[in-house]
Amino acid sequence: MKPLWRGTATVLLVLAGLGTALAFQRGNGVWPNARTTFFTGLSGVAVSGGGTFAQAFRDAMTTWNDNTAFHFVADPTYRDPCAGYSRAASGKGFPAGEGDGYNGAGFSADVCGNAFGEGVLAITLSGWMTTPVGSRQMQESDIVFNSAVSWDLFDGPRRGSAQDFYRVALHELGHALGLDHELKAEAIMQPRIGTLRHLTADDINGVNTLYGAPPLTCTVATAPRNGQVAGALTQDDCRVFELFGGSDDDSPIDAYRLVLDKTTDLSVDLRSPNLEPVLLLASAQLSLLDIFSAPEGSCTVNATMQLPAGEYLLLVNTYIDPRPCGGPNGDYLLSVMDTQLPLLGDVRASEPQADVSGILFQGGVSKDGGQVWDTHFAATDALLVRGRVRVKPEHVGRPGHLYVVAVLSNGMQFMRDASGRFLPFNGQLSTLVPAYSGALQDVETLDIATGITGLRSGLAGLGVSVFIGYASAGDAEPLYYLRRPFYFSIAAP
């Protein structure tokens, strides 16, 4: 999508007698993850000896950081704020071009080829994208200071014709993080420069409303880490437009909070029998980070991701117009596992009436030790075949068994024993031997094969379907297993 752009100017005039109501104005959009980097290597030194303009700009960034939920990152190098822009045909208003993808700041005699308006001290050029849910996401902000102005650094009222660079930088950075001009309350975001040299409650409240955890009117449940939750999208749920400003999407949405204390690999599965699900990943501040939808012909979303430590929202949504799977209302199952090992399909039991809720299977094959899971390999690739199961809560701590069966594309079947050997299997459950026996943990991981190659194992040129299952020890306990296996193939040499 093409970015949309807007410029916001600061004018040279002094204001007095302002009210105190908190009435900040929302601007162009918000930054993902409530942070962005500015290149701060501006030139120039204050004539009064108060320091460099580069340091004053960084100090203004720190002021926003210390008082709000937003975080500016300072890069000490210089980047031309006009890179990627050029003079518009009219020579007025917003310059032509779409920037260079970086946030720059500097002095110029014009606004990237266009004339500064009368009395304009600086202008912030902001670009944003409209996300698929209708919200605005900032892409770039550049700040151009008018080099025709006599700049200095000082507190209090103006000193002759000089202008205080720090307070103008503080104001422009407010535009860069998404605030518009404030016309009713005392604020650094007033459109005309005055004697104010600090943030007010209005400024701080504005940023924290944009970037703090929003006061959600929707119910937010806890994401089922290494578990599964059954939910439903109904007419009584929150709507997308209630969460994402600027959206007119009225489809239902459920929110789940996910808190990570370290960088974590996740595998998320969202499936429904009667609607086509969509999974949205957002920051705690409701910045949309990613969207996952079901492939054509499927009613299941499988998503793998690696997320840094922090708080996130998993949002279950569907399409406004019914799709082949149905919708927009219906039941769903949301599963979240703390590994990118692919989540597998439906669970079955050897006793048809047995309850299989809460059981999750994962499995996959990798040639790089588990960094990437794939299905097609060369005959010389050294493979890791891994299975994982989340057992029923009532089975945790009890003695139990894990089982593995491999079916080759030539029709041969094998079962893995506890020593790692693969023995011929005749298809009868009564002859199946366990691949592991012991007290069951809530999540059991089994490396089914490690370092095998198609050449050494005799699997070159074949496909392999792998079934995994488990049972709690006891004569009356059923075997829980995958309805469908996970599959991989090895090319002929």
C-alpha cells in the first residue's frame, strides 16, 4: 500500500490565557510497538553557549521518553530529512515524494523545495499506512527546521529575534509520535510557540492514550499458553472499529492477552467448524503487527512467529461477509504452544467416546536442528524428526507412554521403541510398543530421529507419514493419537 502523507507546521506567535482541560488532538497515526528511531546528527551550536542543537534535539526526545509510554531511540548520525522528497509542482504545501524510510531532522532554507509559510519555524512531514483493519500506522516522520530563523537555546520568554530550538523540537517530536495541534488546553502542542518549555498534563495524557495499554471496553481473556481455549464469535462481542481507531469494520472480535518474559517461538492454531477465522497479532497498545488467515479451501489458521519479551494481544476475527467456511458468527478453538514446531490436526482416541479436549500434538522435520521446519529434503540432509504432545491436565504426573508409528510411501510400517530403534509394525494396537515410558509432564517432547539421512536410512526416494500418540498407564485408558500424520519426503540421490 502507498503511504499517505501530511505536514504540520509550527508558527511564530506567543499565546496566553489558555484553559487547563485535557483535550489533546490525535494526529496522523501511531508507531508499532510505541517506539521509533530518529537520526539526530543536526549541525549548529547555540550562540549563547547553551550547547549543540543535536544534543538539544536528543534532550527533547528524552523528555518525551521520561514522561510517556513512548520511546524515541536516538541515532547520533545525520540523515537528511528531505531525502526522498522534492519540490511539488505548486511549490507549496507538502513536497513531492515519499521519503526514504528513515526519520531525519535538520535545517533547510525551504521544505524540501517548497517555500516555508510566513512565520513558520519548522514542519514535520509524516507518512502513514492504513492497515487492513482501517487504523493508521506511522511509517516515517521527518522534521525540517527553518534555517532563516535565528536559533538559540534558552528558557523563558523570547530573546530579541532568537527562537528557542529546544521547545520547538519538543513540539515537532510530538507531531512525529502522532499528536496534532492542541487549540483549547495549555500544551507544548499549541500551534504557536510561546513561553512554555515543558510538557503539560495534556501532552502526556495524549501520548499515553495513544501508546499506553488502551482502556479496552472489550473483555480480554488470557491466551492459552501451551493449551487450548474454546470460544465463539457472537453478535454480543466487541467489534473491530471499537478497538482500532479510524476503522469502520463491524465484524466481531475476541481479545486474548499474551505476556512473554523472554523472546519466544510460538505456534498458534485457530480453527472453526462454522466460520472462516482470521487471527490478528497486535501490541498491547493495539498497533497491528500481523494478520494470519486460512489458506484457500481451509477453515484453519496456522501461524508461527518469534516474539520479543513483552505484552501482546491475539485477536480472533472473521470476515464481514460469509466465506466458504461460514460466518461471521460461530465457534472456534484457539491453541498456543511456545515453540514454532507445527501444530497438527484433529485428535482421536481408541475409545470413540473418550474426551480429547485439551490435547495438542505438534510434529515436524528439520535439517537445521529445529530452526526451520519443512517437508521436502535432499538425500544427504541430516534430519531431526520431533514430536510433542500436551497431555490432558488430569494425566500430568501419572505414569504413561508415548507412541510413534512411521508409514512409508512403499506401504511398509514401523514403530519406534524406547531405545530409538524402528521395528516392523503390523497395524494392530495390541502389538504397539512405546517409544517412551515414564511420568507424564504437561508437555512431552520426543526426538523421534536425530541426524538421519536418506542415504544411510534407506529412505531416499520415499515419503514418510509419522503418527504420534500417548496413553496414561492403566488398562481402561484409551490411546490418544493424531487423526492425520505429519509428512515429509526425501529425494532420490
